[in-house]
Amino acid sequence: MGLCLPCLGGAAEDVVETPDPDLKRRQLAEAAEKRQMETVNRGIKNPTSVEQMKKKKEEVEKMTTTAAPSGGGGGGLRWQVG
């Protein structure tokens, strides 16, 4: 009756080959990286300006920590009660 043999025309076109494991791994890594970037940048119209603002804020914080007096006691004004 009806036999289904792959050697009869057209069956070779239906075979799906699995990609190389290294290629598959690289594609999955790229997709994960893309998803991560989309998650990080969600709701941000200009991600480069946000990065610049972060860097500037870090620089300001670094300058304030290095500019703070390192002597004990605070080094500020002293109030006299009396």
C-alpha cells in the first residue's frame, strides 16, 4: 500500500540538519547578550548620554572623597556653647 521511503523524491528536502554545536553556542550567546542590552536600556531614549552622566557622577564622587580632609575630628567649624 502506501510506503513512506526517504529515497523516493522530495524526502531529502524535508530533512532538517542541526547546526554545528559551536555555531549554536555562539548564536545563543549573542541572543543572550542582545536581550541583556535591551533589558538594561529599556525605557532609555539615549543610552550614551546615560553612560556619560554615570561617568561624570563617579568622577564627582571620586573628587569629593579625595578632597575631603583626612585629619581626625572633622576639620570643620567648632561651636562654643556658653
